Amino acid sequence: MLKSLLFFLRFFLFWLLFFFIDRLIFIFIYHRQLTSVPFSERAATFYHAISLDLSMTAYLAVIPLLSYIYWLLNGRKIVELKWLSVYNQILIVLFSILAVVNFNIYREWGSKVNAKALGFAFNSPREAMASSASSPVGLSISLLILLIALGLFLQRFVVSGKLTFAAMPIWIRMIACLVLVGGNFLLIRGGLGKSPITQSRAYFSEEQVLNQAAVNTEWNLLSSVLASKMTKRNPYLYLDGQQAMQDTKALYSTAKDTTISILNTRRPNVVLVIIESFTADLTKTLGNEDGITPHFDSLMHKGVLFSQIYSPGSRTDKGLVATLAGFPTLAAGSIVKWPEKMQKIPAISQVLFKNGYRTSFFYGGESEFDNYKAFILSHNYQKLIDKNSFKGDEMKSPWGKYDELVFARQITDLNKEQQPFFSTLLTLTNHEPYEVPGTPKFGKADNVAKFKSTAYYTDSCIHAYLTNARKQAWYKNTLFIFVADHGHILPKNRQDIFVPQRYHIPLLFYGAVIKDEFKGKKFDGVGSQTDIAATLLAQLKLPAQEFTWSKNLLNPYTKGFAFFSWDNGMGFIDNQQCVTFDNVGKIILYNSNAADQGQTAKTLDHAKAYLQNVYRQFIEL
């Protein structure tokens, strides 16, 4: 049995070596972009690539695995593997071609070969040939021959040519089959983690060349093809295209481009704290809940509070992109699933980095979850701290490190940071299964009690964090921005996903850099997480034109509104009305002013035009 299992080990070894060679050539081709990168970081590319390489090899192993199971259960003793040699040879040629295409695609597009590139080649072959005319033909052909030759050579000496089975009871053979199938599935999925493997598993560097090198070319293409249906056709075509664009453009038009300046300095440090599930319903100020967030309620009376802010979605991945990139939600989709598109949208971190800010991101969980890491490292965050950056198992929850440990780590690191800096911290303790270190404030009777307890804990962490921060030299020159990543069904048990209160979240600007006359000021205009980018950059007197879906909440001429969506629906709220709509059933689910049919039609058209245009831009990225 063990001898026959060497068949799989040799199969995996061969493909890992092939992917190693492919990656080595990629790095060699783009070595001029890496002259200032230490050798150790370049070498680390191969380590961080292993997970996706194993996943792709496990996909390739499905057919050999099924054949192996058939032979094993059939009682065969010796099996010739000539067909496997042909199978590998076909893949070697195909993958070698893909590798060479990828070398040139990256040079032209800055991304790996994907479904978009294949579609371009098949649908517009003449244009594709024209685009590739500048590719180095001699080098491409030489690399193709080299890859095929090395692949065929390795295949001949590494992959088994014959399988030999020893006699054994049927029950042992059946157990072996189950173990092999389960093991291969876990390799495809990337382990037992809470979410399947994504490109983020390979991201590790500020140098995008190394991140792209670490992503397995074939795995990336397969992932892109499987997801390509959502990027080819806009499923939200409600209005005439020109009408939809005019409607959305009018929402963002202002009579005057100005801002209320609330800061006493032009270049403060900026610390952005994104709080897990910190819905407005948790607070006394916005949700009329007593005793859950006493410290944050106190802060809201000392900073600048935006009281009518709505999250565009109901998941952290969407809230993260909305907050940091000012990009709205796509109803059923999330742009983080498409790294080649996600990398093209701007982010606050990029603007501040280009203007001399040091940038960092702190998270107590696994940054690869939902492709967070790919977004972070592709948008000029110079430092990423996640649960893998902490030693030991102290202060560990099912999701990662508890909030107090992450807050403390951020302060320690910022004390060593050059100013000005832009640092983002994403909390996680206020997440299922709602566990806290020590005794929960509101007990464990049900999820409501546990949720309130984790929120109370996070609130206490924010208080301790600011108490500690006030002792640091950089505090007096720092703007703190607190915002939730999204709303929540708890603590008020708002079961319906379509009610606007599910998306109501706090947004607070706080710190010594705020002018005294604005401390305790509340702005009641309707806004969104997506508006943080334009609002912050206006205060720093930095351009924000590329954030086309973000508006300045401190411009008195800005129209107040927010868009939000969920898997099969969307909502639009402004200072007059809120309407939510089911995209599948084509019915209105919620209407705060049903008596005014004319206003309802207008508000609903705003929602339709908004989602239609967001998705159009997503397809065109």
C-alpha cells in the first residue's frame, strides 16, 4: 500500500518542480524591478507559493486519483501508466504556453493571465495579435522550448511509470480511498480554515511582482474562469444607460466644491479603526441602548459625529473596500474576489503613501480571509500585522487575537513609526461566536447577551487604547476615525435584511487635531462608508477625484444619500425617504414614504441607476 502511495508523492513532486521553474523564470524576467529587494524576500516567494501550487496540483490529481481508486478496489496488482505520461505531456505543453503568455500579459497589463485575457484572444484574435506584437518573440519561443523540455525531462524521471498493489482486505482499501479523496479535497480547498483558499494566501510582499509570481498561474486562471460569468454581463440593467449615468452623476454634483475645515493642522497622522459589527443599534446615542458602549458614547460627544451613516453591505470584505477604497457593493458580488479588478480601484492608503505617509494595517485574524491580504498589499500598505505576527497562544479567540492585544501592538509599533503615518486597525472580537476573555458583561444566555458582551469588551478596549495613546508623543498630531465595518441583526433582532436600520453605523472623527469649536459637533446628513475617502482627503487638502463613488460629507453643498445592497436586493436612502427593492422578485420591500408615489419612483430609480452603474464600472475595470 505505502509503495503504491509513492505514486501520488512523485506526481505532486513533479508538478511542484514544474511550477517552481515557471516561477523562477518569471522572477528572472522581471529582476530589474527587484534590484532593491533583498534576496531573502525574493526567495520567500517560493515558500508563499506552496499553498496555491498544492491546490492546483490537487486539481490535476483528480483524474489520476479516480483511476487509482478504480484499480485499488478492482484488485489489480500491476498497472502500466503510459496514459499518465500522455496526460502529463499534454498539460506540460499547455502550461508552458500559458506561462509564456503570462510573462507577456504581465508586462502589458500588470496582472496574470485570466479569463479576460482568454476572452480577448478568442473574441478579438486580430486585436490580440496586434497587442502582442511588441512581445519579445525570440525570448518567448526560447522560454517555451525550455519549459517544455524541462517539463518532459522531469516527467520522465520523477513520475511513476508503473503501479504495484499489494494484497490487502477490502475494508483497508476502502478506508485508503476515503483518506485520499479527503486529503485531496483539503489540498484543493487549502485546509480546514473558515474559507476556501484565495490568491491572498500567496500575497506577502509590498512588491507586486513578487506577489504575482507567488500566485500560481494556472490556479489563478481557473479561479478567474469560474468567476468570469459575473464579469461579462450586467445583471442589473434597469434603465437606459445614458439615463442611468445622468441620474448617478446628478447625485454627486455639487453647486460648489468646498469643505468645512475641522482640523487645526494639514498633515496629521491618521488612525482608522474599523470595528467589527459595531452597529449603531449598540449605542445609546444612535440606538438608545444603555450600558453597552459607554466609552464610545462618551467619545461621540467629544468628536465630530456623522449620525446618519449606512454601510453599503453586510459583510466585512464589502465594508473594508467601501471604507478604504470608497467603492460600493455589487449586491451578490464582491470585488475582492477578483484581484485583477480590485487592484485597479484606488485606496486612501495609496494617496497618503504618495504624499509621504508611512502606512500600516493591523488585524488580529487571518489576513488571507476573503482576500483581505491581496487588497492590503496591493494598495501601498507598507506593513501588515495579522495573527501570524503574534507569538504564542495568549489572548486567542476562534478568529484570532483578541482586540486588546492588537490595539496594544499598534501603539507599540506606532511609537517606532516615522510621522506622518496612516494606520488602519480592523477589530474582530465582536464576531460570532461572541467570546471574550474573562467574564462576559451580559452573560451567555443567548446570542443577544453574548453579542452585547463582546461589544462591551471592544468598547472597553477602545477606551484603554485611547488612554494609552494619549501618553504617546504622536497623539496630539493624530486624527482618529472610528467606523463599523457593517451593521448587524443584533442586538435588536432586526431579522429583515432589507430594513435600513440593519445598515446604520457610527462614524466618528476624534482627536486633539480637531478644532475646539467642532468637538461635540454632530452632522445629520445621510452618508455612506464610501464617503470616508473624499471627506478625509478634503480635510488634508489632497485630491479625491479618482474616488468617483465617494462624496465629501463636510461640503455643505453635498447631497445626502446612501446606497446599500445584499445578495438579491438593494436600497437607497436620502434625507426624504428610504426604499428597498428585491432584484429577483422585482418588488418593493420597504418604503418609508409609500404615500408619495412620485417620490417613491424617483428614489427607486436612484437605487437602480446606482447599482447599474457600479456594476458597469466593475465589468469595465
